[in-house]
Amino acid sequence: MSWVRAILLLPPNPPEANVSHYQVVVVLPKPPDTSAGAALGSALLRELLPLLGEPDYADEDTDPPGRWWDRWMIGGRFENAFLCTDPDDPRVLPAEDGDPRLVTAAPASLLDLDAQREAAAGRAADRWDRATGILRRHPGTEALSAFLLRGGERAGLARPGATAGRTAPAERTAALKAYRAQDAVRELGGAGLTHFAGCAVEHYSTPREEFVEQARRGAVPGWALIDTDGTWYAVEHLPGAGDGPEARQARREYLRRANALLDALPGDAYLVMADLHA
């Protein structure tokens, strides 16, 4: 499968901070038309062009001024996006590697979203149990925010009048080094229990039931969803919120709305996972 690259012409409202790749579920009203003999990938490109813009085949730097994205591709890092009940159906766009039941695009009628959600919940429960077991063995482990706060306080003493809450690059580097030097953080990393936003200690502080439910609801929607009429649904961007309560609440609200939309889709709707790079 060749990946499609294109400029993304969507509102400048990034669905989540601290990552460079974003999962975007595109929902088409029906599968691409391949009756004229076109390959599925080519037909899918033809369907996506009006929605996502012209492809950038030369991979040139053509970022629209003032916007946060530069390109997108079908599948990409998220090609194993949907659990398919019939991956041999000709309307299915397979992933290149991994479980053949996990595909990049398919009709809604061929997807088992409930089973996909339960599998994600099971994986989350296992991660939470292992991570909190490590943290219980090291009860004095501190979150990254504690090291950043102390670094900011020291900077304020050294530089009277410095802006409160701002951490200089050198201070942030020192805080990260001290945070990562903790035994529990090293053990979490060795067990593959790190977190993309940087602070696994805060990530696993969420109660188990909430943590597992969040994984269940997040199994399908990704970071943003484009509905059949072109409407863009995404997590509200909260600058500086990180993985705190406001960011988690915004994520919960997005997942509630996105899952309701997905569950109400007719069987002939067609889901495609895109990897948006910013």
C-alpha cells in the first residue's frame, strides 16, 4: 500500500498537544467506487481530495502560513486502526503489517467496534495494574510537575521579577533529568509503561475504573473525527493543560461525542484512518 500525502485544509485547532502525529478518522458516506477498475487506493484518493486537499507528491514544504500541520497520509503510524470482521472483502484497505483483522479503512458494516473497545480496555487494565504496582513499591515518587515547580521557584530567586509559571529550557531540562532519575520512573520505562505526554506518574494516578473506561472510549475515535458532511470534531486545544484535569475532561467530552457519532453510522458508511503530521 502506498501512503497518500497531502496538505490538510482544516480549521487550525490541533486536537491534542505534545505529539507530532494525530489520528484522524474520516467518515465517507459510502465506500469508494471501484466499478471502473480503479484500485481501491486510487478510488479512495479521489474521494478524499475534495475533503483533504491536493496531494503533495513532491513532499515539498508547502505549509499554509500560520497553521500547525504540514502533511497527512492514509494509515501511516495508525494503519492498524479498525477491527474488521472480513478483512478479505475487496472494499477493505489492509494494513501492511500485523494482525490482518486490523485494517486501515473499511465499511462500517464490517467493523466490530465493541470488540475493539473491549480489547483496548483489557490492555489498559493490564498497564494500570503493572504501573501502579511499580509506583506502590516506590511511594515517594514525584510527578514531573513537582520538579518543574521547584525549578521555577529557584529561577525566581535567582532572577527576581521572572514571569511566574514560566520554565526556561535549561530549568526544564534539569527538571526532566531529575524526574527520570527516580527509581520508579526508570522501572516504568523499562517495562514499556511510559506516557507520550511525558509524565507517567501523573498518567497512572487516574483511578483504575476511569483509566480503563477512557481507553475503551478512545479505542476507535483517535484524536479527531471528520463526519460525512465534512464537520470536524476534535478535542478543544488547551494550551499548557498537559495531562491535567481540564485536558482529561476535554478528551472525555470529545470521546463521548465521537463514539455516539460512530455508533449511529449506517452500515454503508466508510471509515478511513489518516495520520496527520504537524
